[in-house]
Amino acid sequence: MAGDEENHRVFASDSTRAFFGDLTDRVGVWAGRPILILSPEPDPKNSAAFEKHKELFREYIKYIDNGEAIDEGNFNKFAKNLYDIANEDQEYQITRYSNQGAAPRTATIYTIPLHWTKEDLAASLSGLPKEVFLDSLPGSDLEWHAFSMMHESIHTGEPYMGSKNGTAARLPVEVRGDQGAIALYNREVENGLLQTKEVPQARMAIRALGAFISSADSHVTGAAVQSPNETEPQGGTGEYFVHHLDQTKNAIIAEAGRVLLQPLDRMIAIGETVNTLQENISDSDKEILEAARRDNSLLGDEHAFSKKIESLSNSAKEALEESLNAQTISRGELEIYKSDSHGTISLKDPQLLYVMARKLYDRGDFNGADKAIQKQYVYEFLDASDKYASGYFGTKNGPTTVLEPPVAPGSEIQPQAIATPTLTTP
């Protein structure tokens, strides 16, 4: 129908239409509203890009019923503002909306660079080098870009939330974007417009890697998005998911620290304990700690060290344990992650990260209803490592035991319902 076509109208450059082909006009259907697609061709920071899209912008502005006359002067300002806004977070892929518009409101989708391969996309999502994913990812470059456009299309139906809103507030929005994109992608496979049904699961696997590799942000959606081994997705607020992911990573880091704890770390912990307690430490506790600090063989033997401090008072034990925990976290972070001169955190020892995560998972540290989300995060990370980055994580020959998936969440977990978008057929 003409009315439906107008409500789903898509504005895009010739090069963007050539790239997406028949999928181009589906973007308006996915979003349920008119869409302007902008691609960084050339670099949007280059003023020549404004001229390149000038006629496209002009047609788009005429279509928006904002009740204002568009003259040459404010047209250029409007175009520049769109590009500036799209780049304010230094993200390649982002959705922005017109302040006023027709009903339904027209939305702008700013794409990632269309020359990116699926390996480029996986590297951007995970924080790992793109070479890690050579020959391991299903689907075509186009199908990976199509999934990205579907994710952004879901966002057009919601108020935009930028980085200033905070990770916890943005996470549920990104969950809906991923869950909706999975439903859209599966529908287009059924319609014959896409061929590789495994792409959505691979995309979510890459997200799972990013949850542990890249700095935590609003896209760590894995545990909240329904995956094949779950009867329903985990539920909870954004704060709940962010908290449990932080707890999970800290547990892995602390375990690495315990394994790698050095005599010097125990010596430092003893000194900090004595300084913390000061006049509140008893003579007997102080004597035990000082003797332990002077005994190098004792400091290097975890079992002997533990037996030595058994006779400490409860208050001294608690203070020492707190100091030791601080040292194990510091040691684990030092061994697993590194920071460059700009303060950017990156992975130092991927094999250690994998081994520690697998050790805790197999040992049952994430069992129990109160840790269901943590177990899901770790399972998805380990599974993704085995399937798509085994060489990088040192598991190319596979783990010695089968990775058992977590059970579906129990009745005490209340998953948030995520609506599947209603689509028309092509």
C-alpha cells in the first residue's frame, strides 16, 4: 500500500543501496518508520561528506513535517549537526533521531564503515585482533552488516540513551536491540533474503568475548539475551547485570592472583595488616606476623603459610585476609590485564583468563540460583572462546572435558519479556 510504503520509506545513497541491495528498503520495515541511512563515505569529519549527501539531506528534510522552512543556511547547519552528533561518542554505529518529525517519526541510522569485513566487526565487538577470527565466523560480510542494521532499527523505536546515561541504564536498551535483531534476522532467513542462520548466535558469542575482554559497557548483553541452551533469558535490571558481571570478573582475577601470589605479596599483606591494626594488635599476633614476614620459605609455601597464621586472633585473621585479597586482586589484574600509557586496559594473558574461568566453572563456583547470571556469562565466554577464538585462548585442541551448559533459570528468576517485532512480508 502507498501509505505503508511512505511510512517505511528509506533514504540512502546509491553506494549504500548497492551494498545492501534488496535489504535496503527492508530497514524501514524493520524499524516501522521512515529511515535515513548515513554511511561514513568518506570520513564524516571531512566537510566534503556534507556536500556528498546534500541532495539526500534536502529530500529528507522536505519529508520531515517540522513546520519550519528549510533554507540553504540552516540546511548546512542541520547536516553538520547530524554528523557531529553521530560522532560525539566516537562510535562507528549509532542511531539518532530528528527532534521533530512526521508520524511515525523519521529516524537516522548511522552505519559502521561498509568496507568492514565480518572479522573487522567481530574485532570491534570483542576487543580482540581481527586476525583471531579468520576462517572461524559463519556467514557473509553483508549478513553481519545486516544484523547490525537490524539492531539499530530496533533502537529507532526508543528514546536515545547516550553514554551520559550510564552503562546500567543503557544495558536493557541494548538487550532489546540484540534480542530484536535475532528475531528480525531469523525472519529474513525464512523469507529467503538471508542465507546463514548461524550468524545471530555467532554475533552473541562475540558479545560474550567482549564482556571479558573489552572495557565493560552497555553492550555486554549475553546473559540477558536468550540463547539456544536457555528456555528463557535471564532477567533483572541493568544494575543487576553489571554488578554480576563485575563480580564474575573479580572472581576470575582473584583466582589467578591466588595461583600466582608471590612471597613479596604475602610480605606486603602482613605489613599492611600490622599498620592497619596498629595499637589494636596483640603482642602474640604481632609476633606471629613478624616471624612469618621474616621467613622466606614460609612466604613461598601457601600451605605452610596458612597453617602458620591459624593461631591468629579473629580480628588479625580478618585484617590479614583483607590485605591478602587486595594483593590477589592486584596480582590477578597484573597477570591477566595490562594498561598502556593512555590508561587503556587490554588483555595480557588470554590463556590464563580462559584457564581460570574454566577452573572456577568446573569447580562449581558459579553454581546456585543467586549466581545463575554469573554462570551464564562465564559459560558463554568459554563456549565462544572454544568455537571462534581457540587459537588465541590456547584451546585449539579442545578442553579435556565437555563444557556443561548451565540449567535454565529457576522460578525465583523473573526474566524480562522481550517482544518480537511484528514484520510485514517483503
